Amino acid sequence: MRSIADHFQFVQSLADRPSAGASPIETLPIQDATGRILASPAVAALAVPPFSNSAMDGFAIRRSDIPADVESADAESTGPWVFPVSGDIAAGSTPELPPKGHAQRIMTGAPVPEDADLLIIPVEDTNIPIGPHPLPAEIEVSRIKVDRDHIRRAGNNIQQGDVVAPAGTVLDAGAIAALLSTGVTTVEVVGVRRVGVITTGDEVIDLADGAALQEGQIPDSNRPMVAALAGAGQPGLDVQQYRVKDTPEEFEATLDRLADEVDLIITTGGVSAGAFDVVRAVASGGNDEDGDDAAGRAGDTAGHTDVGEAGREGDEGERAGESAMWFGPIAMKPGKPQGAGKWRGTPMLCLPGNPVSAWVSFQLFGAPLLRALRGLPTTESVWARPQVTATVRGQLPTTSGRPLVVPVRVTYGSGGPELRGFSGSGFGSHFVGSLVGVNGMVVIDADAPAKTDGEVLNVILTDGN
């Protein structure tokens, strides 16, 4: 039986290369690249700031006009000092020096000569009220700080040629603002990553199609849930959904087609030991791990390679014709039955069918794999994820020989973060209603005592995967 950490490492290894069908790089205008991921570093075409400018609303004076009795910022003011005002320096104007012995009113962002030895006196340090006023004939300065010129020098934030954002950066609002400020107008981004989500099962019905639920049938909730978890509708992702009956031929044909069309195949259901578990039957080719003695078998992650006719080289596509799939138990609850590997060279992740199991499994294994395939920074450990320390409210379930992964709701109040586990009738992998509002998960060690009200635990955050 694999540990959570071991299976995480195996799944991560599936992202060693993108699929042949994906466009590796796109060049886009930056205004069309929101949410996309940089495929190459973005380099500044302009310095920031592009010119020296005032950091304050106030008055510009020459340093040579500073009174001789002002020796340092710590010197006691002996003012006021009076300066005649010769004019305005507005934002967008041509930089200029004030006449000797004079001050000029200056606005925040207004340019100053690059080589000028100026000092900006904030308006708060003068007798002039804050706000719009006619240009005064003179000002009285109450304080002068000689070590603070209040000037933002050209390039003191970013120099031309600096890397503003490295490859793997998500182009969010802040990144776009930073790039535009440096004159970057086009960016190279990771091509659209395509994900195929497959639900199997004759009993699964898509109510969105208007089908009437018959006795023994259940609504298909896993497929849209996993599609949403995989980022359906997000920039840079194309998530397609498929529902396949428990027919080996239909499932195999769907896999073969998707192997040439997508970068990641995700299935839900059909990975356990049932007589009609078509996913495991087709994809494993009889090579899987059924029992807890699996850890002792040689080649835990690589020994299952032959998957029958579907895995052999065919006449279609340019991908490698060999597949390598692993099926077996993971030491966790829920989500013990898992499958992962490559189908004709395309990464494939096989999740359990119970909705809570599928949710937990995707968060632990699917989300990191998809991040890697998209070119986002990856982690070496399943635990190296955004976490928060929160106080338990209520009681969490007790483990029974396997690590327990509990979806939780984290709230933030004046007393700090708090977490609550499953609600309703209890804890179970089929309690899909308990997933409402879930934004984190707690991993409880095997045979650990129940976690009760007031205990403090680490929560792996799942918002945004």
C-alpha cells in the first residue's frame, strides 16, 4: 500500500513533458493575457520610474539655498524660513530648476531635473494649507529634513532590462500593472492546457440533459465537480467533459481519442474491485495492486507497463504507443483506491467514484499535477502547500488504521481562524452535501485520537487549488 507522499511523487512525475497536441507557447497582447501563465521571463523595456519625480506635494528648493543653521535632520528647527515662490511644476511638465533663492510649487509625480540637487519640502511642513489654493507669493517653512529629498530617482524600482516577472508567473492584476509600467505590451504565455474529465457508470445520469432519474440511477455530480476543480472556465484551460457507459470498448475508444487531444485525462469511478469497474479493467491490463501487500512488490511505481492492445503502437497519432498505468490502494481515508500513469503518453489520473473521495484525491494529487503541466511552480512535497493554523470547533472523526483526510470549512474572525469538519449525519465518502463551503482539509495521522473542540491543527488550504 502506498503512502500519500509516495503517490504524490509518482503522480508529479507524470508531468515530465506536455502533450504533443498542445500549443507550447502563445504570444498575446498583455490586455488579453489576464490569468495566463508566463512561458518566458518578462523583461522591462522601460525603467520605473522612467524619470526622476517628486514623491510629495510641496515645494522644490535648491540645496544650496538651505539655511546654514540647518545641519541635519535631527537639528532643532530655528525657522520659519521664508522663500518667495516663482511658479508651478505640474505633473507632465518639462523638468526645471527653481530660480536661486526661490521655491517652486510641485505636484506628486512632477518631473525634476536628473542632475539637479533639489529638496522637496512637503506642503505639511509649510504654512500653506493642504488642498487646492492659488499660487502663494511666498511660503514659510517650519521644518527641513536634509536627509530626505522626497525625490523618486529614475530606475530606483526597476532598471531597463531587469526581469520584472519570471516564467511561471500568473498574470494577475498586479503583474499586469507592473509589466505595463515597464513598457511590456506583449507576453509569451503557456499554451492552453486541455483536460478531459470522464465519468463512468451505467447508473450515472446527466440531469442537465433533461433526463428523468430512474430507480437505481444517480445524478452525475462528480464530472462537473472535477471539471470545476480542474479549472473549467479559467484562462488558459480547456476542460472538456465526457460520460461513458460501463462498456470497455467505448471507454477504450474514448481514451485513445483523448490521448491525441488533451494534456491530462481524469476519470472518476471504476477504480476499485467491482466486477464492472471498467476504468481499472481497461487501463490496467491486469497489472495492478489489489492488496495491502503491494508495497512489497518490486517496481511499485514502474512495474505495470503492459496494458494490452490499447497500449501498443497504432496507426494514429505521433505519441509513444506504450502506456504505463498503476492501480492500487493508498494509505488514506477516503480515497483508498487510486490509479495513475500514462495512456499512450498522456498523463492520466483515475479518481475514486465516491464524491468526497474524488474531491480529496483531486486536491492531494490532481491539483499539483495540473499546476505542473501548466508551468506553475511545483513543490517537492504534498505537504508544501498554503496552510493556516486553525482552532477546531466541534469534533472531527476518529481514524481507523489509515491517515484520515477531512475536508473542513475555515472561517476567520476576531479570535483567529477556526475550522469545522463535516456536518450533517456524520463522516463518509458519499456525503457530498458536506462539501458545501469546504475550503481546506486536515490530515489526521493513523490511529490518532479524535480531534476535539479547542485543539489547534494545521489546515491545507484548497481555495484556488
